[in-house]
Amino acid sequence: MQGKAAGVKQLLTIYVQLLQIIATITFGCFGSCYGSARSDYRLMGRHGKYLISPMPTAALSVPESSDQKPPRPDDTGGGLEDLSVVIEHDDTNTLEEFFRQPMSFGTENLTLITTQVGATAHIPCVVHFIGDGVVSWIRRKDYHLLTVALTTYSSDERFSATHLKTSEDWTLQIKFVQPRDAGTYECQVSSTHPPQSIFLHLNVIEARAEIIGPSVRYLTPDSTLRLICRVLQSTETSEFLFWYQDDRMINYDTDRGVNISTESDYNYSELTIMRATKQHSGNYSCVPSNAQPASVMVHIFKGDNPAAMHHDHVNGSPSNLQITQKWPIWVSTMLASLFIARHNWSQMDVFHTTS
């Protein structure tokens, strides 16, 4: 560093001497202009790009009677220090360090990130002017060190840090998110003492499908069956959405009168059967790729009592219903048998006593 500073001073000295010679030839006043031919060197530009601009004072001189001041070779309107002050600065500092920007975070503190179960969570941490600093991720609920730079220190391989050389973003990635992953995470930068940190909160939700309307449907033959399924609380697009009748996937059963219309993001789907028959009765399920499924029971009946069918559905199969109806008779029969047996035992006791 001392060698560089000495070299800069030597170049400046040579440059001043050249200006003195030019001033002598031009103005013919070597002796009188020696003191006034000092160059005014100033730093031009910012952000690590510096231009030394020499302006001889003799060339800028004006008559004393004039009120006009000589122009300044300063494109910033003044305020920059003389180059000699910079050169005489501590030799351990370079010009870049002299104008160095302090480290700062580009991500707001206490940012909330929401993701769904089974998805991949990305928790961002943007750091400006990181310099030689190192980014570490810490899980706050147990103070477990997850990553340092791009190295993972957790035994859970779902955690990793991602960063591109041209980026200022150090993102914590969590694959196959589970509800237990919810909580606060700390992004810590060690370029300062003490280290600086921001805290980010991960919220984990569970996406689920919903079939609009009641959970049990009653239709007559040749009527229209229409089921609408939508995916709730989803933070990312599903890869597919299938419809099932009992255990059979029916997305392509057009020959059985099934027509399914699904949006491109698989968050909304509609099933339609124009002329439903008894074979269309059963349990219908809407199953997205990344959400909990939903189902409804469909009954296609002719002349049956819907109320009785609903009663059968609530209490179980018809056989269970018959057992429930016969329960009081069975209890009465058992109690009567016990009463008769007890009466016979009493008579036997009386007989033995009389004897």
C-alpha cells in the first residue's frame, strides 16, 4: 500500500512539472507563475470510478477588478475533498474502501412466508454490500444451525441454501414442508461485529379440496348430476385433479356419460352427467395432486323415500337399522327369561325349605 501511494505522489509531481513548463511557454512567467501554476486536482465521479482533473490556477486567473469567480472543476457542485487529503489518508485504506457502502438487508424484517404442506418453501434473505460477510440460517425455536454459506449443517437433508454469484439473495429452501416446519427463521450476516440479523416467519397451511353443496345427493333417473370441486388454501398449482366414483377413476369415462371440465391450474373442476342412471350411484371423490381430497355420496333412486335413504345413510346399512329396530324386543325377551328363571329358583327354595 505504501508503494502504491508513493507511486501516485511521484506521478502527480511529474504532472505538475509538465504543467509548469506549459505555463512558462504560454505565459512567459516561469518565475512569477511558479507559485500560481499549482494544479487543482479533484475527484470526479462516484462508486469506485475516479478521474483526476488537473486545472492550472494560472490558466483560470481573471482580473482582480472582476466580480466573477473562476470556475471549479467539480461536477458535483463542490463538497469533494482535495485529492491530497485522500492520498494522505491512512495507507491501509484504498479509494474503494474510502467510499465503501455499509452492509444492509434488502428483505424486510419479520417478513411472513406462507406455503402448503408437501410443497417447497423458499425463505428469502437479500443482502446488499455483503463484502467478506457470510450468511447463516438459524431455526429460532431450537436455535439449530441449518446452513452456513452454501454448506448445510443440519442432518435434515430437506434444508439447503441457494445463491447465484450474480445475485444478492441467499434463500433458505425447505423441501416437502411439514406442519412442524412452521416458525421463525433467522438470517444472520457475520460481516460486522456484532453480526446483524433479520427474522422471517414461515406459515404452513394444508390445502384441501371442497365439493360445493351437501355431502349426500338424491336424484331421480334421467336427471342431471353436477358436482363442482375447488381447491382451497393452495399456494402452488396442482399437477393434476382426478375424479373417482368409488374406486374407479372416471376423468375419461365419456362413454358412460361423464363430462369433466377442469381449469388449467387444477384448482377448479366440474363434473356433469346429463342423464344419470342407477349405475351412477356411489361415492364421488375429487382428488388433487397436492391437497386433501373431498367426497360426496350420490343416490339415484326411483320411487324410494329419500328420507328413509338418508336415515339408512346416517345409521349405517339396512341390516344395522333392522338390528336397531329389534333391539327393544330382544331386551324384553331377555328380561322375561331372567324373570321366569328367578321365579323358578324361588319355588325350588320354598320346596326345599318345606321338606
